[in-house]
Amino acid sequence: GRMSLEVHDRIDSTNSQIARRWQQGETGLLVTIADCQEQGRGRRGRPWQSPVGQNLYMSVGVTIARGFTQLEGLSLVGGIAMIESLALPEGVKAGLKWPNDLLLDNRKLAGILIELQGELEGAVRVILGVGLNVHMTEAASVDQPWTSLALAAPGRPWRRNQLAADILDQLVARLDAFEQSGFAPFCDLWNEYDLFRGQTLRATSGDLYGQGLGVDDAGNYLLQTERGLQKINAGEISLRVA
Ligand code: BTN
């Protein structure tokens, strides 16, 4: 279908803007990018610092035919698209932390916020919001260790326009496969980027300890615990190295 892209100097949240565009009747693949956000949102109700001109704040609105329920897997595909779009210098390695954090040197480089916008004539609408730290070298209040492309790979002239284009290319190229077959075709690739495979992990909600085994075909994270194999569902749980 057709893609329509909006660029704003300043907005509350690019995710919210996609929802408004749907309300106004827009169709096709919607993309909104902003130079800064006044109410940028992260996962689990956290704010997402979105200072002017520093980072990439981009949301993609996707309409997916119904028939399968693995929508959470889409955020994992988003993580793959992001990591594969970055041309990092030799020796600088990023990886994925389930479900969809991009980490570099144990610090957060990017995250994805998935929001569902309900059904329309048999299709499901999903907002995929990408926050990628590009030029940021200091931040007033971020409650977790973070980094940016400028800090981790200062030799490169990182350009937000180019990064946005590359991420979109990667994502769009994978949407068809996801729509047809769900997450299964992406499982092995995701596991290659898994930073926590083989480590002893704790699922923060519930008191599960176990060894990280990577994701299964549906995008659940697998933990080998004393009580056997446990599946962690996307959404509510994060993994911490124990
Ligand atoms: C996370 O907590 O890891 C997800 C962060 C997602 C931030 C992006 S920035 C663009 C889009 N608009 C938002 O309000 N949030 C997402």
C-alpha cells in the first residue's frame, strides 16, 4: 500500500499523532517523525526524554490483516529492523534485550513502544514507536543506563534523516513476511542478537530465575528454571541478569 509521512518540529508524542491520523480517516502505512516530543512515552508508563534535535522519534502505524494473534511479535521484528539498519563500525556491537531494547555496552541505545489501536473492518492497527538515541550526550533525567550513537561511535557523522530512512526500509521489507507467517520466520535471527542467552536471568514480575534460552516461534522468552521450562509472555516482564 501507500506510505504517508509527516514531519513535525514539536509534538506531544509521535505515537499519539498516529492515533489521531487514524481517527481522521487516514489509511495506508502512516509514519510520523518529530524533532522533539513534549510527552514522549516509554514502556510501562515511563516518560521518554525527547530533547530537541538530538534523537530519532518516529512512529509507524501499520494495519495488519486479522487471523493471527502474535502482535507482540511485531515489536520483536521492530527490534530486528532497528539493529540491522545500523551500520556500526567494526568492534562496536549492539544487541537485543527482550522484548525490544537495543543495548550497546549494557546501556540502552533504543527502545520501541507498541500500542494497539483496536480493530477496523477485520484488521488490527498497531503503532510502533521507535526512540533511538543519536546525538544525545547528556540527559537530565533518564532512570537507566543509556548511550547514544554519538557516544558509542563518535567517528561517524550520524544523520537522523538517513537513520529514519534505513529503519523504515528494514521494517517495511519485513512486514509482509510477518503478516503472512507471524514471528516464526524471525525467531533464529532474533536469537542471534539476544544478549542474554545462556545467562542466569530473573523475570522481574513473578519470582522466576532461570537460564535464558532465547525466544520461541511466538516471540515468548524461554527460561530454563528449576521447575522446568517457563515461557515469559511479551509485554509485562523484563529480564535482568541475576
Ligand atoms: C521504551 O521504553 O523502551 C520505549 C521507548 C519508545 C520511545 C518512542 S519515541 C517515538 C515514539 N513516541 C513515543 O511517545 N514513544 C515512542
